[in-house]
Amino acid sequence: MQIKINELASLIKERLQKPLPGNDAHQITRIKTKSEITFSNTEETATPAAVLILLFPSGNEIEFFLTKRTEDVEHHKGQISLPGGLKEK
């Protein structure tokens, strides 16, 4: 399926009018383990953070940026990720 950038922008604007998926999305994408792990109410202990998905046209494609984490960061060394992170204080 090929979609133009303005069509994608319209679809995103429409979706953003709906509530964010929050905990439901987390439950779908979380790592499943053999032993059950429970957490306290994550809304009370969550750390504000965000990522950026900058979509841009490139020829007939829609592309976006990814970053590669350095080996110097505390977590997820060398992993490919979206730009973003914790909210600065």
C-alpha cells in the first residue's frame, strides 16, 4: 500500500482525536515472562518521557529517523531507537 505524506498526516490527525492507548498498548507490547511479575499502579510511578517520529517524504517513500545509542549510556547500549527520552527537570 502506497500512501502520500498528506494522506498520512490526515490519518494521524484523525487518530490523535481519540484517547491515547496508554496501559492497553503497554499490555499488548510488554515482554511476556514465564513467571508472573506484577507492578504497582504504573500511572502513579511512571516517569514522563517521549519520542519523536519525524516523518518525511523521500521519493515515493515515507521515511523517519532512528538513532543508535552509544556504548556509554547506562541502559540499552548500542541499540537502535527513536530520538527522545526522559523529561528534563
